[in-house]
Amino acid sequence: MTITITAFERSPDGGMGLARDTRVRWALEEAGQPYEVRPVSFSAMKEPAHLGLQPFGQIPTYEEGDLTLFESGAIIFHIAERHGGLLPDDANARARAITWMFAALNSVEPPILELVTVRFVEGDKPWSKERLPLIVDRIRHRLGQLSVRLGDAAWLDGAFSAGDLMMVSVLLRAKPSGILGEFPTLAAYVARGEARPAYQRAFAAQLAFNTGKPPAS
């Protein structure tokens, strides 16, 4: 059965890998699964056809036969459970990898997304300048905790897993702000994720999708 995911017709980041379809592409590349991409415009995201797939009018969605999923975490969990390479065989290690997926989405990503919101959506509000340093402090606190936990390990819990894929994807969103660079351990961790061949393929594919140019061979 063909796997089809949705992505922005034109991503706000110009195809630099920050939209959530990139993390799904990456998971599919790690799992060795071919997929197709259906572009969705901002107006089409609010129409009944797309809302039937994603009730909140967002991307990505995942379709395979009669299965439709939304939310990048749920999609990647499904891919990891169904195909090899993203979750350990050992039951305890598997549970820990899943825990790191949840940690990335629930403990690390929210303040990073707040920073994006306050800078680009609420930047003209009179209280945004006061709120900004509070958010930055929350991000630094979370990244400091994560940096200590990672230590000198290559990955969060032994071999690379879906937990690392999700965490690196989330941390990439802190890169443009410069905050990630304050934590050399995490910056090196993200660089290891970006260096993986599967990530390189996913990034090249979504960049080509947004620029209309084929990926470099």
C-alpha cells in the first residue's frame, strides 16, 4: 500500500526542515519506506476535505490504505512500531525510547514553540518584550537539563532511536534563535542527527519540494 503524507504547498521556512513533515519524512527514510507527498495550501488546510484528515487544519497527515493518522508524534510512533530501525527490540529499551519521544514533544518543544509565537505572531503586542526573556529562560532551563542528561553519550539511550529522531527534530527549531549554540553538547547531538543519511535524504526531498528543484545527486 502506498504511504501518502501531506505537507505545506509552500512551507513558511522555505524548505529548511523546520516544518513537521520533515520529521515524518525522516522516519520513513530511516525505516526504508517509500512515500508520496500531497501538497496542501493554507486555504485548503481549512477546507472539509483536509479537516476530515486533520481536524485542526494542520500538517502532516499520514494515509496508508484505510488508515489515516495525524500528529507527527503519533505518525512516527506508528512507523517505528510497524517497521524496523527506530525502536529497540528489548522491551525496556523500547519503552525508554518511547518515553524520549514524549519528552521531546511535551517537555522540550512547548517553550521553543512559544518563542516562535512571541517573535512572529505576537511581536507587535505591547507585552511581547516583557514575555520574551521569560520564554528564553524556560528554554535555557530545559536545554540545560537535557544537556546534563545526554552528557558525553552519542544518543539518549544507547543506539539511535525514534526518541532521538523526535528530540533532534524539536531541537532544530531552537537553532535559528541561537539558543541551541549555547549548549555545545546538544549542538553536537543535533549535528549527529543531521549527518545521518536518512535525515539528509529527507531534508533534500522537502527542500526540493519547496524550491521546485530536484535533490542534488
